[in-house]
Amino acid sequence: MPSSVSVLLYSSDAAVRAQVRLATGRSPASDVPPVGFVECATLPAVLLALDTSRIDACVLDGEAVPIGGMGVCRQIKNEVYRCPPVLLLIGRPQDAWLATWSHADAVVTLPVDPVEFAASLAALLRAPR
């Protein structure tokens, strides 16, 4: 097991990024290594991080502005070789079908529920790539 895992966290809203960090804690589960976050507030920062860093999973805010996480997810799933799994944060449960369009691997609604979020992130980090 690696000594730590790297999670790209994309949101234009600092409060959403704080919710995700708080819900994750040191690690989302006892059998998952500690998590380090690469925080991004813009699409260019996301693309640069995916190009230059080892990223084990992505958490994308579907409500981010001006470019929402669903569009970012679809773009990176289509353009990034061996794209890491993506956990998409959506504003409404009714938007789950859009998450399917974006090729997200998992979906959690906002505001972040710590138990649901940690379980979803842990499952993505456990899955073989």
C-alpha cells in the first residue's frame, strides 16, 4: 500500500473545498492511506496538475463557476490518458443523469455529507486502476 494518496480537488468555492477536506480528514477510511490534496480553482490548474502530478483520484465540484465539474469531468475522461477515477459533487440528486453523461465514477450531492463522501472517496481509492 502506498504511504499516501493524492486527490485533485476542483472547486471555485473555497467553502466547498473546506467541506471536502473536513469530510476526508486524514484518510477517508482506516484501510486507505493518508490523503494529500492538490487544490485547483480553475480548469487550467486542473489540466496542469493532471499533466505534472501523480493523481490517484479527482473530486470535482459540479457547481463550480465558470466551468462546472461535469464539463471538466467529461473533458478529462476524454483527453487524459489513464484518467484517475472521478467523484463528482452535484447540487441536486436530479442531476445524476448528467453525471453519467460526464463519465463520473461516483456522485455525491452537495452539501457534502461526511459519511457518504468518505465512503465514496474510499471506494474510488481502493479500486484497482
